[in-house]
Amino acid sequence: MKNPDIEELIDKVMAGRLTAEEERRWAALVLQQPDLEENMALGEALRNLSPPPEVSSNFTSRVLEELNRPARTDRADGWLEWLRWPGFARLTGAAAVLAVGFIVLQNQHQRREQMDKTVRTFAGVVSAVAPNQPSAQPEAVVAVLKDFEAIRRLPDSAPVDYGLLAALGSN
């Protein structure tokens, strides 16, 4: 245990108010415990440090209280939160992406139907122009003609070459 007399003497040394009797006691104490002088130097260095920033006395407890506070999950306005700016922007963006995707898919579907219709019409013209050829089912002709990139790139309103049709029909 610590001696209260020694602690009082150390406090007086730190304050710099020793009497002659206390100086003799201090010198004897330093001879017995040489680390006391190092401790005094350390105490002096700590006193010379700048003071810590002022913080309210309950700062730590308030920070810990804020960290341990449960997150609010019971929102009274629930779905109304989506109508505020960030949620509304996300909702609008998602709706726009879905609408554009639907329009693109619908357009591709219509193009495929138009291509099928054009190829079937062409197959009908081929079978009408060459009636003495072995009959081919329109589905087989459509299946063969769908694979040709040149036919796919034909414009929808290509001019009809009546001379070619006449030459094919005169066989």
C-alpha cells in the first residue's frame, strides 16, 4: 500500500513548495527509490502538455448510446416514403427501363411477324410462277428462305420485276 506521507511529499515536490525539512526527506527518499526522480520528470512532462480539447462530460456515454440505439423500423409513412425524391427517382427509373424493354420486345415481335408474312407471300409467288415444278410446302420454303441474310435485308416495298416473272412463267 502507498504511504500517505510519501504521496503528500511528492505532491509538494510537484507543486514546488518544500520546506527545508521536507527537502531532506525528499533527498533521502530519492536515494532509497531512484525511480521516483524519473517519475517526477515524467509528471513534469505531462503537466507541460497542451490541455486536451474540451468535450462535454457525457460525450462518451452519448456516443455509445447512439451506437446502441436500435434502428427505427416502424415507419408511419411506409409507402409514402417512395414518393419522396430519392425513392420516386428510383421508381420512375425502373418504370422507364421496363417500358423501353417492353417496347423493344414488342417491336422485335412485330418485325418477326412481318418477316414471316413477307416470306410466305414470296413462297406463294414462287409456287404460282412455277406451277409445273414439284410442289413444295410453303412451310418448307419459308424455313429455307428464313436463313438467307439477303432476303432478310430486302426492303418491304421492293419493286416487282415483271420481266423475270414472265421469263420464269414461260418455261
